Amino acid sequence: MEVAESDTKAAPDVRTKGIGAYISAHLRQYGLLFALIAVMFFFQVVTDGTLLRAVNVTNLLLQNSYIIIMALGMLVVIVSGNIDLSVGSVMGFIGALAAVLIVELDQPVILTILICLVAGGLIGAAQGYWVAYWKIPSFIVTLAGMLVFRGLSLLLLEGQSVGPFPKEFQLIATGFVPDIFPAGLGEWLADLLGARKVNVLALATGIAAAALVVWIGLRQRAQNKAYGIEDEPKSFFIARTTIIAAALIFVMYKLSLFRGLPNVLITMGVLTVIYAFITETTTVGRRIYALGGNQKAAKLSGIKTERLTFLAFANMGVLAAAAGLVFAARLNTATPKAGFALELDVIAAVFIGGASMSGGVGTIIGAVVGAFLMGVLNNGMSIMGIGIDYQQMIKGLVLLAAVIFDVYNKNKQG
């Protein structure tokens, strides 16, 4: 007797937890998002709305661009079970190198950018070589690198600031994408929204990004259902997706009221998408997490752990170089103190974003949100007139709280 195919292949039994149980099980992932919303709401109230003004939202993105760029690479390094203390010094050194090439040696901007990115990759590769193949702890290697490249920056600049840079180099950090839509459409929208002007491209980008987030979420949910993977409660999915989509539209709307899309925002967005794709969907990404989770087991399973570690540091060097170019272009000069202690902000952003000290845990989106949380704290406290001494203390306490939370979760699960 023949059995219908529909009878032999039952639909997967998908069980979904309640909202409370789901949030408790994913507190590391969503707690940060709630914390960012709470911090932004607090500073919006105490600064009388200054935090979310159009010009300040733009400045917030520009001020944290180089932190976010380096946080992407640092996430990969920390997930692999290592750390890089040299990124701030490498960033400053690359800025100094760009200043010498452009200002003093009159080299073309494009050639300078390529040389600087290659130099950053070589620096990262050199440090990764000692960590990966000589098994020297990354803390020691990169601590040495921090001192070496801080000294090289002083040597290159001879202890003085070098600048200014030409306009085409400054556009890396201070330029904005031209609005491709007709001026009449922008004027019509400005009248409709009661604004002085509206950059249609920025607003359209926000709407498109929000639609993409909704589509990706629905697609992932459908795939989870098809494969019987436990998914988040429907009401929580709707609320979370709505908040993210609304936040994207709101930020882009604010940008549209000022000067539109900053060039560096496009760079950050593209890099974030690329690294999120690599870490979440590719074989290389899964191997990096396996490396950080248990290096011996990863090696026994056939993963070339030394090569992955080497590439993680080389990648970090390239991103530190890119951040150095952005920082120098924004400052319009290279100074011997550029990048000083910025490695602490980068590492803090990654840990606050949910990465584990022991490796194997963390997400690109978490690192980006962690960087924004640090940026909002810095910006909000500066608007309030809080001194740098108290700012450092507060950031230190926030970092300590994030690490304590990580240890608590790990002990709870264990």
C-alpha cells in the first residue's frame, strides 16, 4: 500500500518560548539594545533634546566612526580568543604616515590610501605571525606593538603636528553624499514635514534600510519554521523589528535635516554588512568561533588555527589603518598623540557589545551597538558639561559591569 508523501514528511514541530522566558535566555543579546535605548532616552531628557538634534546625530556618527571601524576587527580578534592592544597606536602611526606622504612628500591621495592600508595589513600580519606561529601571548605582542608604533609616530612627525590635508583627503571623513533626487522633491517634503530642508536620499535610504531589516527578519523566521528551529515569540519579533526599523528611519530623518549621508557612514555600513555576513553565514566565520571556543578541539577537527589567527590580526591591521585615515581626515592634521588610549574604547565597545573574555562569543551587531553606547555616553556627558575625569570613571564602571554580567551569565549557564 502506497503512503502519500505528505503523510511521511510531517511538518517540523516548532516550539516557541514565552516572551519572559525568551528574553531571559537571550538577555546578553537584547539587554544591550534596551540599555542603549534607556541611555539615549535619559540623555535626551537631561540635555533638553540636544542629544537627538540633527547636527548632534551627525556629529555622533562622525565622532564614533573610527571606533566602530576598529571594533569590527577587534570583535574578530577577541572571538578568536586573543586581544590587540596596539590598535590605537597603529591608527595614530597610519595617520602620521598619511600626513608625511601627502603633506611633506606631495604624493597622490589615492596612492597614499593604498600604501597606508597595505602598511596596516603588514603591521597586523607581523604581530599575528608571532601570536599564531610562535604562540607568544597576544597581550604581550600587541603591548609591544603599542609602544613601538607610538614611538614611530613621534619619529615620523618629529614631535610636531603635520597638516592640513587637501580637500579630497578630508572628504573621507567630512564629506557627504550628494542628493541625487530633484531639489523640488526635497522642498516639497520640507514643506510637508515643517522642516527647513530635507535630503531626500538620506530619508529614502532610511526607509529602504528599514524595509530590508523587516524582509530579512521575515525570511529568517520562515526558514526557522521550515527547519523546526526554535524562534522568538511572534509578538516580541514584531516589537523588536518595529523598534529597529523605526530607529533607522528616525536616524536617517535626522541626517536628512542637516547635510544628508556622511561618506564615512556609507563606509561603516558596508563594512558592518560584510563582516556580519562573514561571521554569521560563512565557513570562515564558523571556524573563527570554533577557534575561540576551544582551540585544541578546533585544531583536531582539521581547522588551520594558526592561519586563522594570523588572518584575524592582519585584518585588524587593515581596519586600524582605515580608522587612522578617517581620524586624520576628520582632524585635518596628524598629531603625535593621535589614537592615544583609543584601544581601550574599542575593546570596551566589543565587551559591552556581548563578546566573551574567553573567546568564541560575540556578534558584529553587538560590537557596533556597544560602540554606539560608548559614543552616546561620551557625547551625552560632554553636553552636560561632565569633566573628562568623571567620564573615564563612568566608562570604566560600565565596562566592569559588562564583564561582571558576562561572568554571571556563564556561571548561571554552567
